[in-house]
Amino acid sequence: MTTSHWWKHPTIFAAVIGAIGMMIVAVIQLTPLLLSSPKPGRFSYSVRVEMKNDRKIINNAKVSITVEGKTPLIEFTDVNGFSIFFIEADYAGSHGTLIVEASGFSVYNQNVNIFPDKLPAVVQLEAQKQPSAAIEISSTEAPLTNTPIPPTNTPIAPTNTPIAPTNTPIAPASTTIPSITAIIADTSMLCPDYISRDKIKKWTLSERKNAGDIPSYINEFNSYRSKGGDDPAESIIPANIIIATDFGAGNSLIWQSYPVKPLVHYRSSGIFETTGEFKAPHAGACMSIMPSIVTVTDSSLPLTVCGPSAFAGNNITAKDLLFKRPEGYTSGWISSDPLEVVLPDGTSQSLGRRHILIVDDLPDVQLKGVPLGKIYGCWYRTDLTLQVISEAERKLSELKAEAPLVPAVMYRISKRGLEQVE
């Protein structure tokens, strides 16, 4: 019996070789996809900026994330040295540069991959070396001279021209208030009403808003003004005040070209804190920042109070619970399955989905119909208030990862009521 070998048949041999070639090409094309990391969605990123030698915090440092072909993301560090970014999906997963700038320090540059777990949590800046002014001392001694200085006998000619008296009366001092554009150093003249730093911090928790939310914040801003503070276009706006304006008449990013820090805004419209002097592109209004009485947070307090200790009676098994703020703490968040929440005005509202509820500077929140074993909460020490929103977003991401098919949302409750954040 004659054995037939497939490799001796040209047609079969060519087909097998072709199939192997196609498999090799497919493997080559798929390899980058198999090895590459999945692109993340929207996430929050917090970075702390401090001095390199003694690790003291640096506030008001400018932190930028640049990606080629995209508008830079820019934020400023707060009083605790933290800067919080909300990285949108079209930036996430890209390669970029992290740039940190602060007065008196060398500029920090780092190439980064914009992934949640690959961005640096701490950036240390080096103080710029101040050159010492060297005084040059000449070693060459000036030769002594014995040449006398000749005296002068030229007399000073007397004058007999009498001084003419004047009867022109001295004009009284003007009582007219100078133009607001001429007053820069004293912000109380430009912005006669004051707002507290505590209120500014509360606004910061609501930085990202929808277009329809901004008018209510502007109305609240104006409710604190009674003495004036209207800024016409072309006014010289000084640093360290709070302004309500629209920088770009709809342009979403033009505010980033001005020395301001956003508090609550949608695109270029909202409330901002100024960090430098500039000319106002559009009309707006302003308030001075009230000099705050410095209070030292008790560092012996825990950074957070979480779990049963965050609730009245250290109890999270009852059907009705009170999320009660401990002394020395300001804001916090609650993670729960559907329940009912009592609003500051006494009315109740049902939260029908799994959620994170940010509690913004309220002494307590009454919760009803709490599902057993499905609730958790944390209060944050007063000096960590600005971290509440980033931690709440992280917790929301965890909820979505635990049950991808179950909807989960974020709410915020404050003296203004309840609003959905995400």
C-alpha cells in the first residue's frame, strides 16, 4: 500500500503554509491589544504639594496636567496643600506632563501616564537658591593728594524781589470716593462686603456643577452683598478677593488663562477666588475675604470618624439612624442602599438607588428605612474638609465595581437641600 504524504501535494502544502501565515499575522496584530492596559473612565485625582526639605505644605501652588493636543487641566493647592482634579474620560489613559509651579520654588516637571494608580500622590518642590550679592572690594589704594582745594569768593547775589502774597483760598478736600478702578491695595473700597473663608470652603465642595445650578449660587453670592461691589468690564481686579462673573460668555476654558481659582462654576461662569491682578473681560461683582481667626485643629483627633462611631448611639443596625457630626469635624459622606433622607427644611426624600451621600457642613442627617447591613459613613476632621469629595468619588467607584449592573449615584445634602452630583 502506497502512503500519500500531504506535504508532497503542492496544493495542500500551499494551503497549510497560507493558514499558518494568517495565524502569525493575527497574533502580531492582537498582541498590543492583549498587552495594553484598558483605558480608564472618569476619575478624581488628588496630589499634595510640599517643600522638599521639611515637608511643609505649599498652598496656592499651580498644578497643571498637559496632554498633547488638549487644553491643560489646571488647579491650585488649597490651605492644606492639596489639589483635586476631575479627570475626564478623554484625558484618562493618555501620556502627559505634570507641572507644579509656586513662587520661590523651582518648577517641577514629570512625564506621567494618566491612570488612577500611576499619578504621584505627593510632589516635593525645591526652594530656589537666592544668589548672595557679593560686594567687590578693590585692593588698589587711592593715592593721597596734597593739592589744596581753592576757596571761592564768589558772593551770592541778594535778591530784593518781594514775594507776592496770594489770596487764593485752599480748596477743601474732595469727599468724592475715587473710581473703583483706581483702588487696588484696599479691597474693601472695591469690594465693600465681606465673606468668610468657611463659606468659601463650602462652595469649593461644589466646584463641578451643571449650567442650571449656577444661578442659585450667584443668587446666594449676591445675598451677601449689600454695600456694592459691582465691577464693570475693564475694571482692574486685585488678588485675594471673591468674584462672580462669566469670563468667556460661554467659552468653557478661557477662565484658565486668568489668575483665578474656581470655587463653583460651569465652564467659565461662576464664582472664583483671584490669585493675581488682572483686567476684567466682562462685568461682574466681588466681595472681600473676611480676615479669619486662626483656629488650630486638635491634631490628637483622628483624621476620620467612621462606621458605627459616625452615627448617634454608635448604632447602625436600627431602621432609623442619625448621622451625627462629632466635635472637631465638618463634613462627611454616607454609603448606602436605597433609603429615605430628611432634608434641612423638614421634608423627606426617597433615594431609590445605591448611592454616596455627601453631607456638607450639617450637624446631623436623619435617615429612615435604612437597610440592615447596607450602610456605612465617615466624618472628616475640619482641616481635611476638602478631601471629602475625592474620597466620596473613590467610594462611588468601588460601589460600581462591586456591582456593575446595579446603578449607583452620588448626592450632596447641605443647607440648600439635596442635589444629585453624579
